[in-house]
Amino acid sequence: MLLYKYRSFAQFEYVLDLIVHERLYCAQYKDLNDPFEGTFFAVVQDGIRKSYERRTGQQLEADRETATVDDLYPVDDRKRICSLSRNCSDIRLWSLYADGHAGIAVEIDFSSHVRDIHQVQYNDALPLLHNSTPRTSPLVEDVFTQKSVHWSYEEEFRLIQSGEWYSVYGRIKRIILGPRVSKDRENLLKNLVRYIPIQRASLDYGSLQVIVRSSST
């Protein structure tokens, strides 16, 4: 399975860190861009439905009147997340995460590491998670692998771990340059990185997508 990590040249040190050190940075959940990240509804023993916010473990303001059980703990704050996509053609991904098509997408092979990644499920409501006993929290994976349907175009897969870094040593297959990457930056990257294929993407005005040729062509 090939997944893609988008990067912007605006933070060139992060581009080099990924490529040179062959590792992915895993951020704390609070640094992610979804304001509903980690928020869920919990059903406890008495059947009362109650929303919790991941950041504080507290009830959300809108549900305080109906939430009477307050002894659920939040999920583990030490977990970190790295987001990747299996899509390298969607114009929105390049626009949002690759500096308006002037950044890159790094292709990484997870074929032998599928157990390390979790596919995100998209819903039209907050996830509803069950707790069999008081003071028992949902699994971290249950919380962090569900997002609202607004993000479904991302086709996201996640690394969920305690460590700050995840090694992808020997598994970077190619670096894909966005259609707006300048020739100077392309040459700079080619001079710095000689052991990983570098390929430029293009725009398809018929399909309104970013076209990336197969790495075998």
C-alpha cells in the first residue's frame, strides 16, 4: 500500500527531515486542524448520552443540561498522530497541505507495515462510543479513527503512537513535485537528494485533477 505525506516548501526543514532522516513526525492531537478532533458521544452504564471533548475530558457546553455522569476519563493524552493519504490526485489536498501546489507529496510504501496504520472512517455525526464500566475510556484508536464526513476527500490513514517519530527507512519510493514548484526548487531538491526518484505532477484540465504518472513509467 502506497500512502502520501504532503509537505510545503515554506517549512523546508521539515521537507529535508522527512527525506534525509526518513522519518515521519507525529503531532499531538491538539495541533491537528479539525476542531472536532477527538470529540465523541459516550454511552455509559445508565444509558445517558454525553459528549466529551478530547482536549479536556469535560462535557461540551451544549450538552451540560442532559449530561449527569461526570466520571469518564479522557483518552490517553500521550498519543501522537501522523496523517497520510492514499490519494495523490485530489486538487484540495495539494491546495491545503502542499502550499497551493507549490509543495511536494512523498510516496511511502506501507505494504509490509499495514498493522502500523489505521484507516479513518467518515461519519455525518460525532462517533458514539460505549463504555461498559465507569471510569473506562474508549480506546484511542476508536476516537482517532473517526472524523466528520467533511473530510472524506482526504482518504486518510493514520499512525497513532506514543513516540514523536516513526521510521520509514528504505520505504520512500519517490518525491512528487506539485505543478507550481519552481524550477530552482526542483533543481535544489535534485541536487540534495540523489537516491530517491523525483517526479513532477501536472494539472489535467479535463478531469480537474492533479495527474501523477505511475512510478513505473
